[in-house]
Amino acid sequence: MSNTEDLRQKSDDQLSAELTELKREAFNLRFQAATNQLERPARVQEVRRTIARIKTLQSERTRAAAAKA
């Protein structure tokens, strides 16, 4: 998965910023879905999965930092 590899190379701040942006996009996509204005319905699933990937990476990094301390 190149997407996961790209995310792993980003810093914690970059991941947080991207997570915020994706959550905003997911919110907008939900509204578009409710009003039947979605152009690409598959984008909803892509955004949700990317959010999950970012959260997983953040928790992995948190656990790794706790293990070192």
C-alpha cells in the first residue's frame, strides 16, 4: 500500500492536519449523500479508510513512545 507508506513518512503534525482535513471532507460528503448530490460515492469509503489509517498510525506511535519511556 503506497498510501500507508506515504502516511508513515509524515510527521505527527502533518498527520494531525491531514486528519482534520479528512474529517471536514467526510462531514461534507455526508451532507452531499443526504441531498443526493454525491459525484463519487466511492470517495466516502476512501476518506473513511484513510482516517482509520491515520488514527492507527497515531496510536502505534503513541504506544511506541510509551514503550521507550
